[in-house]
Amino acid sequence: MILIGEKINATRKAVSEAIINRNREYIERVALEQAEAGADYIDVNAGISPERETDDMLWVLDAVQGVTGVPICIDSSSPGTLRAAIEHVSHLPMVNSINADPHRLESFLPIISEKGCPVIALALDESKSGMPKNNQERMENIERIFEATRSYGISDDKVYIDPLIMSVSTDNTAGVDAFDCIRTIREIYIEAHITGGLSNISFGLPKRGLVNRTFLTLAIAAGMDSAVCDPSNTAFLESLLATEMLLGRDRFCRKYTVAAKQGFVKK
């Protein structure tokens, strides 16, 4: 399971304040916490405002890379910020994100292809209004994305598809739809990865952590192999390791038993 640490995001008040006030200690602490918990990538979103995004992004990257060598997931909708960030990082980064919008594809894919970066691709088309109404629309968007990535020589295993997880509190079929979409993606695009933010599924519900963890288990069984998440969440790690063990992906149950002995806290 490929974990993308989600906590350095300017939409979070504490993070935006740390960026504005240049509180390097706070950013370093959050980065190190996720790295030590086992994040494979650390997502960095510095989008407080377009005018300052590039400067803010480079400052955050310096802070994160000053304490950990975990690769960065560059989270920006600006081609200029993306290019500056790619030139600034120490290791090959992931890019978050593209979608089926022709303008986004045309502006991002040359940069991604040039550097050979893995990329998160959302199953929507930003040039059209609203979210996809059903899985057919999602798959149509995904098909256009792969037509574009392949045309730029980007291999399928570099693409992380986000099927767009919706809230089950407003649509009680949202979970079923997500699992069906994940299975279809896995069947058609065998080499691609499937990722997504888990917390949307539980929006508006009590005990959201329970809902998120249960969704994670079912999504992994359906074919999801990555998640944008808080890797330092102990309950999340418990569910993840138990699920992979039960699916036969943990030889002799070693990962689970070692983690259990450590209290599911990396030491």
C-alpha cells in the first residue's frame, strides 16, 4: 500500500498560518511525523493565493526536505509552481494532480513526461461543470486521461487514478459506486495505481474514523493500492495491516505481528 501523507495542506488553518508566519518548526514537525509513520510520499500544498504560491511552495519544500528524504507529492494547479517545485526537490516527486480537462493535460503532461514523475489523475473533467454523475462518466474521463498520458509516453504504472470518493451521508450508494469503479479500473488498467482521499466517504457522519477504516478495508479488497491519508493514525494503520494480512499479502503475518508488538507505532 502506497501512502501519501496529507497533512501539509494550506487548506488546513494551522498549515496556512505556519506558511504565512514562516513557522518552519511546525512544518518540519508535521513532515517528520508523517515520514516516521511510514509515508511513501509527503503531499505539499501551499496554495494560499496564486500570487504567492510559488514562493510559499519552495519555502515549504526547503522545510520538509530539511528533515526527511521522503519524496514529495507536489500538490498544485499552477504549471509555473509545478515546474519550479520539480526543479527544487531532491528526489523524483509525484504530481497532484491532472484530470480530463484538455487545458490541464496540455499544461501539465509535458512537464510530467519530461521528468518521468508519477501523477495522480482525478476521474473528472474540470472544463465541465460539476462532478461526474455516475461511474460511466468517471470511466469516460479516465479513458481520456490515459489516451493523453500514453500519447506523452507516460507508462500506466506512473498513473494513480482517484475515482472521486463521495459522501455516503448524502448518497447511500456512494460506497458501492466507489468499489464498483475501483474494480473496473483495476480490470481495464491493470498496471495503474488507484488512490484517493478516504475522509470524503464519512463526511457528515458520527465516528468518521470508523467509517473511513471500514471503507479502506473494502476498497483495498476491490483493488485500491494507495491512499492519501494521515499515516500516523494508529487505528488506520491497524486496519491497513490487518486487511493486507487477511488478503494474503503479509507473508507469515510478519508485518502485522511486529507492528502489534510495537503497539502499531513505528519505532
